[in-house]
Amino acid sequence: MTSAMRELLHSLPPELRNEIYNYLSAPDAKTPPLTFGLPLKLKTFECKHTTIQICPVHYGSTGLLSLQPYRFQEASEYNSWLLNNAIELKIGVAFKGRVNNFVQQDWDKKLESHLRKLAKQYPWLKKVARYDVQVLWNPIDGVLKSRKSRRTAGQIVRNMTATLTSLPHRDEKTKRGELKLKLCLDHSFATWSVTSATMFGFEHVLSPPADTLADFKRQTREVWKEAKKPAEMKTRSRLLLIPSAKPEQRGVIEAGRDLVKWTVGTEGVLLMKKHLLNGRVIRYEAGFEEEKGSPVDHVALSLLGECLSYR
């Protein structure tokens, strides 16, 4: 015999209950991203020179969600509300293949197929309007070689992000869409890029004039240079750092039982950060502080110079 549903807030109308759910689910600095209670956990795809990790998270009340087995109406109602209104999709991309062999159209087609299958299984993904995307850039063949710089690595980052955030309808993005895009350059790649005097194309990452990502109401875009690895800091060689034939395999997202955290963009140098509202830059931050007595990071300074040229 099935037991009757129990109620916690039986005296409150649905509108007020939704207000409570919204308050409980608002992101803040003290609440870590959680996967507790979500039907979809971390998914990993290997696709055309890249590893893609997709993980939905929320910042809601685990206490209320944990009451679902005890047949509390508000617990089930909150779970449904959360899936339709307060999910953030964290997407990590590790570019580790050959950038000079990368074909954008093939990659887009493959990822769009993966996303369609995922959305068919979890329809609420189409209603997600908040995205947090981080790209670790460390191609095996170094810089992108293009005649007269007609094609840049920055364009690839922008186009990949547009494909990965293509599930929600345009109206969802313009009304409540939020995008955080962070590009993290591996230190060895950054050194190679600066030494070869190749432009990365940061303008396509930070704020291009005709942006394929302009539908999002609010955006934050960042460019970072990752910190030196311990092995690189110990070396005294003055030889040029060349990307390894077998680069270190690094994931961008690490998911525990219920907690999710980034593995990149936490240690290094923030070169530039821009805040956009309705497609327009409203604020930017540039530059970095070096510890007194520490050696000058010439690589970071050169990369910062390119960022500032598109201010």
C-alpha cells in the first residue's frame, strides 16, 4: 500500500513556494557546485583532438532534496523546479590533439550529435540557461599555422563554445542566459606561442564585434596563463620549450561523490577579464601583480600585450 504524500508548506500557494525554491537555489560564494539529486552526472566524450566533460550542477538545498524518499510533496516539487529553472552546466574542454589538423565542421557535427542524444534522454537540458565553460589549450603541434593569420586559435575556442551552448532556445538565452567562458593556456604552449610570434586571436575569445555567443544576456570572459608545472620550474635550460609528442593528459573537471571542481584556471595568471551585458562590454580587468623579488613573467607580459591590443 502506497503511503500518502506529506506536506511541509501546505498553507503556502505555489507562487510563494517557488519564491522559496528560488531563494534556496541562488548561487553564492559559500555554496559549492553540487550534483546531489541530479539524474545526470559527469559525462566525458573523446572527440576530434579534444576531451569534453559535461556536468550539470546546482547550488540548492540538499536537505530538501533528501526528503524525496519520505514522500514529501515539496521535495519532489523542488526537484522538478530545480531541473527546469536553476541548473548550471559546467563544460570542460581539453584541446590536446593537433590544431593544424582540426576541422571545425567535423567537430561541430560530432558534438551536436552527442548533445542531441543527451537532451533526448534528459529533456530539461534544453532549459539550462547558465553555462560555465573552461577550455584548456595545449595542442600537441603547438601554434596554429595560417596564411596571413586568416584562421586563429581564438576562432576555434569561440566556435567550440557556441556549439557546446547551442541546446537552449535563443529566447531562453536573451531572457536569463549567463555564460562564463575561461580560456586557460598551458604554460609550455604559451611559451611556444610567444617565441614563435604567433597571434592567438584573443579578440575572438574576449569580445568580437559579431559574436556567435551574443544571445546570452550576461557574460564573463577570461584569458589565463596556467602556472608553471614543478618540473618546468626546476629546469635551468635556456632551450625553447617545445610541446611534447605525448602531452600530459589533464581533465578540466573533477567530480567527487556530490561535489564538482575545476582543475584548471585556479593557479596561474589572469591576463584579461571582460564583463558583457546584452552583447556589450560594461567592464574589464587587465594585468596582473607579481610578487616582489620574483622574476618577470615575460611570457605573460607578451600575451597581455595581445589582449590589450583588442581593448
